[in-house]
Amino acid sequence: MNFYFSTRRIPSLQHLPLAERMERLDAASKKLTVPEKTLLNLLKLLIIVPVFALILQTASNWTALLWAGFVFLLYPLLVKPIQYSMSAKYLPSASEKENE
């Protein structure tokens, strides 16, 4: 499985504008299997739950708020490439589009 950090790197979406790339990725992500969706949701939880735990600690330690912001910035850096990579296999390839 290839990891795509940008939608421009996905071969079947390279020639499309951003709005259409996102539309097609959204349609492809709806085709993910239940285990794939579960994996993505667990990954999201592993990032979001520590953010709230750190926010709760701000009463005694204000630097926890900085750490919460840092951990929250990991969300798009970790989740989006995995989501793009998992959804890419449900996009029609360029050869399939030529056959239609």
C-alpha cells in the first residue's frame, strides 16, 4: 500500500482540480470496509483523547495546553495520509476510465 500525503500524488486524481479530487475521495472513503473504517476511527481516537486529557490538566499546568495543541496538530499529519491511502484503492484507475 502506497502512502499519499497529498491528493495530488494519487495517480487517478492527478489531473483533477482540488474540489473534484476531494469529492471523489469522499465517495471512495464511503466504500471502505468495516475493519478499515474501524481502524481509522481508532486512530482518530488515539489522537483526540490525549488532547482532552491534556486540556483537563491545564488547571495545574498551563504548558499542557501547548502540548494539547501539538498533539492535535498530529491529526492531519497521521490520519489524512492513511485515509488517502486506504481510499485510493477504491478509486477507478485511469485505464478503467479509458475503457468506459
